[in-house]
Amino acid sequence: MPVTPSARVTAAYARIAEVDRPEVWITLRPQGDLANEAADLDRRVAAGEKLPLAGLLLAVKDNVDVAGLPTTAACPEFAYEATETAEAVHRLVAAGALVLGKTNLDQFATGLVGTRSPYGAVRNALHPELISGGSSSGSAAAVALGIADLAIGTDTAGSGRVPAALHGIVGIKATLGVIPTHGVVPACADYDAVTVFAADLDPAVQAAKIMAGTDSRDPRSREWPADVRLAAATEPSIAIPRPEDLEPLSPAYRTAFTETVAALHAQGLHTTEIDISALLDAARLLYDGAIVAERYAAVGEFVDKGAPHLDSTVAGIISAAKALDAHDFARDLETLAQARSAATALLAGFDGLLLPTTTEHPSIAEVDADPLTINRRLGTYTNFCNLLDLAAVAVPGHPTTDGRPFGVTVVVPAFADQLAVDLAARVIGTPAPLLVETGVPLAVFGAHLRGQPLHWQLEQLGARFAGEISTTDAYRLTALDTTPAKPGLVRHGDGLGAPILGELFLVSPACLGRFLAELPPPMALTSIDLSDGRPVIGFACSYDAAVAGTDITRYGSWVAYLRDR
């Protein structure tokens, strides 16, 4: 039986007591409040209300607002009580998620280590002597400890990906703006993203899908474009770094990445080594260039006033950015524009780029001894992503030889998020859930079926297979005299034909228009009635072409006709 919201709340608080990790939380809501909300959810679900996230427990990074709770950004003197919930969180709550509380983070979301907080260093959920990764440290740990089902993070330099890798969970960093940042304390406003953690890919994708969509209060929010690709190719083209680009990896991570790639090869997938040095060079601009001035613009005036609980490393990074000149910032923006163009060219022709998520898994003691150098290394394969307007999905890779988690990330151009999900699913061996739901159903019955000679045209458009279908008995099928051979479907009227088997695909609106514009005669697209009652757009042919062809309705499908012939 499914777990009820009330039962899930009871289990979560029992788990909180069991693991005894107080540093995960900055504000934990009283169990009674959650119990009351869960009971209300129980009633709503019993009444038939559709709440896709009903009873899932949500941890929220404490630089993201939740109405009625303080937002601290891990600095007590900065704290304020939020009067409005961040839009991304609001959408999850509206879908049935319950907010457990606010999680610890690297102060002002500045860091990849999870130790830069007056509320304590967040210990790794699996190996307490090791770091959790930051800045979304508490959020990732809450999921990995089995307390929360979902957790909100933010990601400017890799904070939605590095903690996922170090805990063996999933982290999704969508294209910038797809998930609105309303209600988020900015780090670098132009490069901040709201992210989600989950133990598995499916709930992470479901949450990202629910959070996606423009918000008028976020001027940087963006919709999926009309020509968005909805699927990776059946035999995807995967890029991986050259050996020299993997030199920053620790020996254990280098081996784990090699074994992750080998596992893909064992599936029959192919990879191509490419030179990613241009991406690694761009990554340095986030902290070594003038782009860091955006961090000062966000909270610099507060930091300059001083506060007892300011983290010295974080304060030093932010305060130093005050001295940067405007012309340096303009120069770096031009450098980034050139780098984005280079990245687009580099990734052209590939479904995605597979990278190790981070370089190593240091201990808390090692980070305390050398906080800047280690933090810099951890962002080697993540820092460039938002600067270059790339999307990423982080998932577990092959574990290291001592059994510790190792993570990989699929990186794709802006708005190719669904391709990243599809490839990530191949890496971890699970079905690929649907992230982008803007597709138009397209029914095909002949040469565009999977395995048929024109199917490549659908793959070129990024069409997504949505299942096998059958028409009503109003249609007849004809073998046409064309090259390549294809059938024509014509409606004759209810009961005057037979059910014809085909396949359904989802195609983006713009790609469907392009497909129609290039469709040769005698083919056409028209409304097709399916046996389940749905009308969909599908292939048909002109009546005169059907009359001139050979009636093959008795076969019930083009594939059956070809098999017999």
C-alpha cells in the first residue's frame, strides 16, 4: 500500500532522531505542524484530489524563502522572516509536498565544501569524517540520510551537483531561468539556478518539471522554446574528456570514471573524446575574474558592515570583489560570450558531454587546513556550466574501489535538458522520465516507424517515442508506389476499414511545423482518431494516391505487410 502523508511525516521525524545530525538543519519545523498538514493532505487525497507529490517531504536550502520561516543564508545577523514563499517551492507545495524545514549551507551560497557555516560543518551522510559538499550541503544530506524525499538547492558554481556526487544521489540543474529564482537570496544573480536533489532520477525530474515555468517576478525566467528537443537519439553520441583533461581527478575518481564509461560501452553505446580545455578555462572566470563582482552586488554591503558570525573565507571572497573595475567586468562578459560560442560549437553533434562531477572527496579536516585550494579543485568540472548557459544532470557513477560514491554529470546546451535526463538514465540503468511536456503527439504508420528507413527524420527533430497505438476501424491502409516504400492511410468511415497499428511520438511545435513543411506529396498530416478515443495529428495520404496503390488493410499494419512480403 502507498505510504500516507501522515505516515511519511512520522517516519521522517523518527529518522531525524535516529541519525542525530543537527547540523543539517537551520530551522526544523515542529512535528505537530507537519502532522496537521499531512492529515489535511490525507483528506484531500481521499476525496480524489490529484496531488502528484502528495506526502513527499521537502527540505529547502536556507537561502530560499518559505513564508513564516526565517531565511538566514547561514548568517544569523542576516536573517529575516520570509513573508512569501519562493515560487519554485510554492509550486512543489501546491503539488502536495510538505516542507520539513530549512537546511544548512555554505554561507551566502559561497563554496562547494559545506563547512563554511556558523551552524556547523555538515558531515557527509555516508562517511561523517568527509565533507558533504556545498553550498547545498544540508539539502543533499537530508535526502541521503533518508529524511527528505526531495530537497531544494541552488547552484551557481556546482552547488546542485557536487553534493549530489558526494552522497550518491541525483541533482538536476536545469537551464538557467527555466526554474524561476524568485524568493532566492542571490549569489550571482545572472548565474544562479534553483536545483533539486532526490535519491532517484524519477522524483527529481518530476519535481523539476513542476517547478519549471516563467514567473513575472523573475526577469530572468524562461520558457521551453518551441523547437525544444524531446529525446536523445536511440544510439546517442556521447562526448567525454580527453585523458589530459582528467588529470585533476584523484586516482580513485579517475578509475571510477573509466569504469563508468566502460559500463556505457558494455551497453553498446559509443563515446568520443573531445578537448574540453576551453570549458575548463572559462570555469576560472567565476572566481578569478570580475564576474565575482555579482556576489558583492548581492550581499557586499551587508558583509562590509561586519557581523560576528560571518565566515572569514566567505567574507574575504565577497569583500575582495568590491575593488574590481567595471571595465574588467565588461571584458569578462565579452570573454564569456566568446566562450559560449565555442562551447556551442564543441558540443554540436553530440547528445551530451559526460563529465566527472568533481575531482575528489576530501575530509572535513583537509578542507579546514586548506579551504580555498580544495574548494577551487572541487569546481573544476562544474564552474563553467552556468557561465556558458549549459544544463546538467548529476547522477551516481561507478563507485570507487573503497565503495565510496562517485558521481558523473551529463552536460548539454541550454534547453536540451531532456537529452541530459535521457543520457543520465542510461548511465544509471533506469527508464528516462519526461521532463519537458510541450510536445505535440504525432502518429506514424509507415516509413517513420522505429526501424524503418525514414525514422531518422524524427530522431533528427528530437521526437520522443510515446507508445504503440491503433486507429479506429474507420481507416484503410494502402501500399504506395514511392521510394522508399511507404503506406498511405485514408479515412473511409466508421466500420469501413480496420484498426491500423502505428506508433506515437511527441514532437515540439516548431519541429512539427518544419516536418510538415518538408513533407513530400502525396503525404499529408491530418487528424487521426485512435481506438482509445484520442484525436491526434498523424500521417495520411491523398485519396487519388491511395486509389492508385495496393490495399493492404487486411494486414493491420505496415510492418506486418512488409514481413509477409
